[in-house]
Amino acid sequence: QVQLADSGGGLVQAGGSLRLSCAASLRIFSICAMGWFRQAPGKEREFVAGITWSGVSTQYSDSVKGRFSISRDNAKNTVFLQMNSLRAEDTAIYYCAASFKNGGNYIYTSTSDYYYWGQGTQVTVSS
């Protein structure tokens, strides 16, 4: 059974920073592409950032590019999302997700391509 545990969310003022973490309880974490998604009230879950199994390739949505940074530590089965210059519109529940498709060498942006999900962590940015 694969488990992903999201953490690091909280309340922050606009312009502030947060670092989200996702700890995975799976031995094959190192061959999974990992993604961060978010869902705001009344909206669909959307792709935020992704990283291949090796960490060589990353991808970001246009709305966070230049402000957020995804990274991973395969030795610790953990993926991170560093969020800087936060805005009120970044307020959402953030979820990490794991995909085994294509051996973790491709970053997918659709929720249907991710098989395992964390429970979510709330990020609230006050303006």
C-alpha cells in the first residue's frame, strides 16, 4: 500500500513563503514522477508543478512559474514544493501525487495520470 503524507501548509501573508513536503512510504519512490496539484473552493484540481524520477526535469504551471520550485530527495523518499512570493490566489488545498507511467521519466499534468495521492495540506494566503 502506497502512502503519501503532505505537510507544511499554513497561513501566510501575501509575499511570504512556505515549503511543502510530501513523504512517501514506497520503496519505488525513486522511479516515480511526482507532482503537486492544488484545489481551491469551487474549482477543479489543477497541476502546479512536477518532477521526473531523477529530478533532472521539472515543469510548472504558468501561474506559479518563477515563484515556486519543486525538488526531491530520493534517499529520503520526499518531494518538496518551495513557494515564494505567495499571492491570495494561491490559496488552496495542495496535494502531492505519484505516477509510475513511463518509468517516471515524463511529467504529466492531468490528475488521471497520477495513481497515488496525499491527503492534502491547506495553504491560505492573506492579502
